Amino acid sequence: MRRLKFRWISALALMAAMLLSACGGSSSGGAKPAETAAAAETAAQTEAAVSETGGEEVNAASSEVVGAIVSRGYLNVGCKMDVKGLGYYDEASGTWSGLEVELAYMTAAKIFNVTPQEAKDQELVHITGVTVADREAKLESGEIDCMMATYTITDERAERFALSDSYYKDYVGLMVLYSGENPNSLGTGEIRSIADLDGKNIGVTRGSTTREAILNYLGTMTNTSINPLFFEYVDYPSMFEALKSGTIDVMSVDVSILSTYVDNETQILNDRFAGQDYGAAVLKENAALLTYINAAIADIS
């Protein structure tokens, strides 16, 4: 993997060290030797961090973004807490797991110029749990540096945030109540496929693309008129409870998410539609971070 050389950063670091040293020797007082060493060390860490990028050019702005992260000592990442295999937090053990969690550590490894395991051992990633309803707000507020939270890449979202390459492809699915004793009793209204959704209550998460995906897919079906009703929920557990109680007939989210909730009383139907790519998101002004994220994605592709 090619290392990029940032001679201008080295020059700035040297100038800073010289200035601090000069101030320290003046009669007016100034930086102490320890402070001078600390400044030089921070500059060196920043240079090392911005040099390891997976072989892609990094613009000058990246040094500011990465420098702030290096100075802080860790990368703040927003991940889902309830999607096994992607982003999952085990309260009993206090541990995180899943592809997006691993991607967060791999990204930090690129930034801090260490291995992913060293990134874990040195706690170079601080993970914040996010939901569909609050993930964008937490990114916009600066609470997290980047979002890796089953975020579908769309043109509309690309206008608001800088999005990474795709690291996972999923499809929208449908889950209904199911009685194992009677295989024909699918759903609270005998729902066997998307063709049976006319007049049915479908639960979707607020802020997701699921409702639009369902309507777009239904629009491609000829010689039929299907008009479901949609109910929005702020999180998956509340939507799952609504399915169990009969408030909604269908729980519709990405199949990877449905797989986390399916049990002996529910069933995921065979319908798969609206293929969508997941990507990481950062603020537009922090787009240079995508260099490191995409380099990490390339390693898992």
C-alpha cells in the first residue's frame, strides 16, 4: 500500500517546533520544553495519520479533519445497536459486533496507522448507538464523525451528506405473523406475498426509504391495484411489538434487519425488492474522511 508524503505538514511541524523553542528562550516566557515536544509529537501523529490512505490522493482539508481526530485520540462512529451481523450491542457483555463495527475499527486503523486489532486494543473508536430516527441528527450535530448504520445510498441523501462506496447490498422484505400449526395462516390477514397488501397496515421506520421502495415496486406491478396503509415507528422494537399485537399486518424493513427479529411466531415472506446499497456518511465538509473509509471498504470487498 503506497504511502503519501505530506512535505508541507512536515515543514509546518518543524516551523512550529522552532517557534515554540524560540519563545521558550525569550525573557517574556513561553512554551516549556515538554510543551514543545508535545506539539511536535501531535504534528508527527497527524502526518502519520494522513499518510496511510490505501493508495488514494488526499487533499489539504483532510489534514484538518484527521488532525482533529488524532488530537482527540479516537474516531466517533454511529452504529445501529440492534441489527445482528451489521451493528449490534450486547448489553450483557457490553460488546459491539457486526460488519459495520468492524469497518469502524478498520477505518480508525487507516487514520491512526495501526492494525485493526491495535485499533481495538487502543480503543481508537468510540461507538454511539443510533437509530433510523436520530442517526442523521447525531451526524449533523457533530456528536459522531461518521455514520455506519445501514444507511442506504440515494441521490437525495448524497445532496445532504458525503457518502462512501457501498460495503453491503440488501433488499426490502416483509415479515408477518405466522402459526406453525397452520402453515396457511400467514399474517393477520392471510398475507402470503406483496400482492396481498391491498388495504393492509404496513409498519415502516421513520426516516427510512422503505415506504418509497414499496410504493415504487407496487407501481411496477401491472393489472392490479394495491393500496396499503403505512404506519411509522421510531425504532424496530416498537414496530415488532406492533406486529405481535396486531396493530400492523406487516413489518417491512431490510431483510438483514428482519432476520434479527424473526422468531417462531413470525415469518419473512419470499418477496425481495428494491435492492439497496449501504454506505457510510460524513458531513460534506469532512468528505476527506471518505478516503480512509473507502480504503477500509476496499479491504473487505
